[in-house]
Amino acid sequence: MNLGKVVVTGGAGFLGSQLVKRLIPVCDHIYIIDDLSTGNKDAIPDTDNITFYKESITNVKILEEILPKVDYIFHFACKNLILSVENIESDFETNLYGGYLLLQKARECCSELKRFVYASTTSIYGQVSILPTPESYYNINLPYAASKFSMEHYCHVYHKMFQFPVNILRFSNVYGPGQLSSNPYCGVVAKFFESAQNDKPMIIFGDGSQTRDFTFVEDAMDAIILAATCEKAIGQVYNVGTGVETSILDLAEEIKKASSDMNLPLSFEPKRKVDVVERRCINAEKIKIELDWKPRHSLEEGIKKTYSWLKGDESHQDIPRNN
Ligand SMILES: NC(=O)c1ccc[n+]([C@@H]2O[C@H](COP(=O)([O-])OP(=O)(O)OC[C@H]3O[C@@H](n4cnc5c(N)ncnc54)[C@H](O)[C@@H]3O)[C@@H](O)[C@H]2O)c1
């Protein structure tokens, strides 16, 4: 497999940087566009076949410079869920307008684009009435869900009007090596491990009975590569998750087990504005059947691997940790 030249937006972020690492052996050149608003430049491997642009995806000149060179676009830049309620306009500007610009400029500049992979989110399901939740469901109640779902619609429009080779992956609570708690908006797994390592209580917003479907980062990467390389994925939307529902209290227990410290304390705080989802468990049958993807890690295995990365295990030497 050789994907030629690719661009990864948000390539200094958690998923983007792990994707870049997966892509290095199978690409001729990787361009990264990231404004480093939450990303970390150290997460990007230092090799000759990567060119990094500290720029916003809303910078049209940069898009016009890079896009004519690439065969694949992996669009991972975003303003996150928590930021979206603090600044709706900034969420709109990056997640919807920036995404739209990328589509528009790609259509103009990429004569032979093979794939536009868009990292969407199961946040578009909001508080659900169907579990496990299939791709057909939606319940939009936060700005982040609105902008991410709207961008999906533009991907469909570009596919239907211009035969643009889009693919949409809806990720669910991805965690694992590379997720840095130095990013204040990182996910709960990184936060819990940070607390455990610093002998501080793991903070739970609400009573901890809320559930999530946690996906190990290596499994998420498998899904991206499959979606980018399978012809039948073009124009499709896929959930990427395990179908296993885990409460935040149970997650805390897994972190205690992995850290071999069952006495780690918990601290309960009131829910935040973004804590509107009681249950999350997604139906990933479509990607399993159509692309033959399945998660290779149980939560226990993924948490163990994450812990060994945090502890400096040799197999994860190339993935930076918090300073
Ligand atoms: N991590 C998850 O659990 C998860 C779940 C569902 C969906 N996703 C999606 O996956 C993608 C990556 O998420 P992540 O967890 O790696 O987030 P992240 O915050 O770690 O990465 C996002 C990156 O985008 C960059 N960025 C923000 N605004 C930008 C702009 N205007 N121009 C260029 N770069 C910009 C940030 O600096 C950061 O490096 C996002 O699109 C997100 O919606 C992630």
C-alpha cells in the first residue's frame, strides 16, 4: 500500500498525530496543517517526509499551496466539545466554515483526489433513545454536535453533486497512548491517569453512572486506514466504537486496577454544561460488515497499554508523554 502524498489537518492533536505515525511507512510525503491551539508540535515525528504548517485550516493561501500536491486528505482539525460551549463562533469557524473551505478548495485544487476522510463524532447522538445507537440517529443539542453534523452534510453534498470521494467516521471516546493530559480538553481516561499519577482524586462530574463507549486509539487507526483504502467506503458514514457501554465509575475501577492502587480516591463534582449525555453505546455493525473492521482491544487491554505507555514502556518510546 502506498498512499502517495497526504495532508492531515489537526495532525498535532491526539488522533491526528497517531494517524501521522501510522501513515509514515505508507506515504511519500505528509503535510500537516495545525494551528496548535490545542495540539502539540512534539507529537509530530521529526522526519524528512513531513512538512508542518502552523496554520489554521481557514487560511486559504495555505490550502491553495498544499492541496494541489495531495492524493488523500485526512480532516482531523477541530475545536473540541468543551470549547464549543465557551465560544460558539470559534467552533463554527473551524468545525464548519474551515471544513467547508477544505472541501471547496480540495474540489478546486485536487484533480485526482483519492479520498477525503472526515473525523466526525458520536456526539451528534446527544442524549439517545436508541441503544446501541445506529448511524441513522441524531439528536443535536450542543454547538460542537451542530458544526460536526453540518460538516457531514457538506461532505454528502460534495459527494452527491461532484462525486467527491468522501468518507465519514464517527468516533466514540477514543483513548490511549498519545492522549496528553497537558491538553486541558483531553478525554476522561487521560484525566483519570493524570490524577492517579499525581495522587489526586479522580474527578467525576455527576454521580459516575453515566456511560460511554470507549475506543482504543489503535483500533480507531485501523478504521481510518480501512476507510481510506476500501472503495466501498466512499460516500459512507461509519460508527467507530466497541458496542460496549462502560460507566465512568467502572472506568475509574479499570484505572485503579491498571495502576495497582485500588485505594485511589474519587471526587464528585456537579455536572458541567457539556455533560448532557447519560448513556453512550454505539452500533458498529455497519463498519464490521462492510469493511471487516473490529476493535482488537477490550477496555481492560487498552487501559493496560495506555498505562504502560505512561510508565515509559519501550514499545511506546516514540509517543511523547506530558512533561
Ligand atoms: N478523541 C476523541 O475521542 C474523538 C471522538 C470523536 C471525534 N473526534 C474527532 O477527531 C478529530 C481529532 O480529535 P482529537 O481528539 O485528536 O482532538 P485534538 O484537540 O487533540 O486535535 C485537534 C487538533 O486540531 C487543531 N486545530 C484546532 N483548530 C484548528 C484550525 N482552525 N486549524 C488547524 N488546526 C486546528 C488543534 O491544535 C489540535 O491539534 C476531531 O475532528 C474530533 O472531532 C475525536
